[in-house]
Amino acid sequence: MQNTDPFSFVKAGAKMADVLSHHNHLINLLPRLGVPLGFGEKTVQQVCEDDHVSLPLLLLVFNIYVRHDFVPDVDDLRQCPVEDIVNYLKASHKDYLEYSFPHIENHLKGVVRDWSAKYRMSITAFFEEYKREVERHFKYEEKHVFPFVRSLLEHKAILKESAKVRVFEKQHSTIEDKLRDFTNLLIKYVPEDVSQRERINMLNNIFSLSDDLEKHALIEEKILLPYIKILMDDEKL
């Protein structure tokens, strides 16, 4: 059956307010893209032009968040400067570390404050380890992957450096597995005397972070990595 939903795919001519009303989770991406609220009746393209935001980048990112099956083709990728992709990913890292993780951390501390030491210590230790794993992954990207992309753009890439990209590819599954383990731990072992509403709110926050990080990984897998391979082919690495 043909999909008749006009917002099943975000297009440049759609009104930004309508897109965000239909896919409200995209609002969280606006700070990472550098798009402020208050765009009235402007289209997606007009908003990008007025706020000096890359339209190809915004469309790629929005559509990965809207459609799990979306896979950009080579032409889509080449229309979007890879520097814009790298800058978006770096802004996302900052947003996760300065907002998303502290928000959940503060909520978690408030919820576990009155738990027995056994549960409090195991839950907080598990979350801290997960956070460190994500931080290590982000640092690896910023220290090795992003500079490799820049070296490709400057035609200074070295073949052996491409091995670091393969390491980067394998790290996503580890991060996703750790967060899945953490949510399972909370569902199964949070003490019964903790308010059910508190437990549900905390889990909803963590599920939201999990979904967001999964999309972040898809952006790297469907945009950054294919782009790197295009650049490597151009360089014949």
C-alpha cells in the first residue's frame, strides 16, 4: 500500500512548524543544527537559509530520525559538505555530555537517594560505566575519525589510518548493548518501595536517550561512514 502521509519524508518545501508538529522528537535536534525556535510560517529551506544552516545536512539528519529505512544515495551525500556532518556530530556529542547525561544523572540520583546501599551503588556504578563508555567512543571519534576525514579532504590521508575507522564501526554495538543491559537492570531490580511513577519517568528518560543515541549511530553509519568510503575511493586508498 502506498504511503500517503505527506510527512513520512521531510522535504525542503514543507513548513518547519508542520514538520515539528508531526515529528515532535525532531525538536531536540534544533540546538545541534543551530536552528532557533520562532520560525513562523517559514519552510524548511527558508529556515536553513535564514539561520545559515546546511539544508542538505538538515534533510539527511531529519529523515534518518523520521524513517528508519532511509538510506541516502551517493548524490545525497555529495550535496552535503562532510565538514557540516562532522560539525553536527561534534555538536551532538556536546549536547549529550552537557545536557542529556546530566539530566538523567540528576534524575537518577534523586530516585536512588533513599534506596538501600546495595541497589543504589549497583545502579549508579552501572550508569557511570555506561557514560564512560559513551565518552570514550566520542573521544575516539574526535581524536581519530574526524581528523582522518579532514586528512582525506586535504589529500593527506595515510592508508593505515583507515583501520581506525573500522574500530569506530565496531564500537556502536558495545554502547547499545550496555544501555540495553542498564534498562533491563532497572526494569527487573528497582525496589518495590520506589514510586512506580518515579520508575516510569526515569525509564522513559533513559529510553528516550537510547532511541536518540541509536539514531546518532545511524547518522554515523548511514552518512559519515559511506561518505568516508566515497572520499577513500576518490583518494584510491
